[in-house]
Amino acid sequence: MKLKPRATRITIIITLLVLAVVGYYAFLSSRAKDSRAEKTMSAVDTALSRDLDKDYPPTPKEVMKYYNSIIVCYYAEETTEDEVEALGLKARGLFDEKLLANNDTGTYLMSLKQEVQDNKDAKRRITNAGVVSSTNVDYYSKDGYNFARLKCTYNLSENGKSITKKTIYLLRKDSEKRWKIYGWDDESNVDLNGDGVKGD
């Protein structure tokens, strides 16, 4: 049976409209995916592009904000092993000399890559990391050094469940007056009324 010219035109028009809708949907999906990847990569690029010799964070809070931006990049799905290593080296630029002495570069990077991979395998992600804005930085002096202590909060997602983790960081001012990360521990292990970890 032959279609009439008018019916043929209507069929062609409908087919073209369907193809246009499907094509437009595919274009939007691809664009959204590219945008997500670009956003993640730009966060990694931003973290890696900072020159700590020329642009070191000026305050303890700024040090922790930058460090937290690195941590979030570790756990982004698109971050490669090479990028994790480069980010790890940037993080070491924020560490106090005593912390560096206790964590040689090779061992630290190997441990970091394994931890990141374990979290990816467990589908565990840090969705947000930040310095607790309502908490003031606690400054004190001990043994001739200036210290700063502050709290950071981490929101984690694992198998659809949300977990909040609070960590206390201790920073020490070095000879160049730069605040360096001296150590950290879970909030529950830290005596916030004293000058260190419980039992010190």
C-alpha cells in the first residue's frame, strides 16, 4: 500500500521532530556530564596551581581551608592516581618539619594512594570539608613555640548514609612565620581546655 504524499510528509516531519528531541536530550546530557567533570578538574587544577613559596596561606584558618580543598579533591571520582600524588605533595608543603620527619615522602604517598583507593572501593566520599566558622582559633605558646588549634568538620557519604566527623588540628608557626600543620586527632581525643591531647 502506497502512502499518500501528505501522509508521507507528516511521517517525515514527525520522524525529524523525534530525532531532534532525542538529539537535543543527548546534547544536554553530554554537556551536563562535561560540566561536572570540568568542575572537578578545575578544583584539582586550582589546588595544584597554588605556589606555596609565593602565596602561602596567611592564617591558620586559611591554611586549613586550602588543606581541606586538597582533601576534597582526593576523593572526587575523576581524580587520577597521578593527581592524588601531586595533591599529596602540595599537602606536604603545609606540614610542620616534625610531621614531615615522621612521614617520609615515599611512605606517605603510598599510604595516601591506598587510602584514597580504599575509600573509592567502599564508595565513601567526602561531600564537604570546612573550618568550623563559629569556632575561634585557639592560640597558645609552649616550649618557645606559637601554636594554633582549630576544629574542622567533614561530611562523608557511604552507601547512602551521611556521617559527620570532627577533627582538631594543631598548627605551629615556623621560623618564617608560616603556620604549619603539626598534627591532628579526632575531637573526642582532644582536651580542648588544655594544650594538647588527653594524657599529655
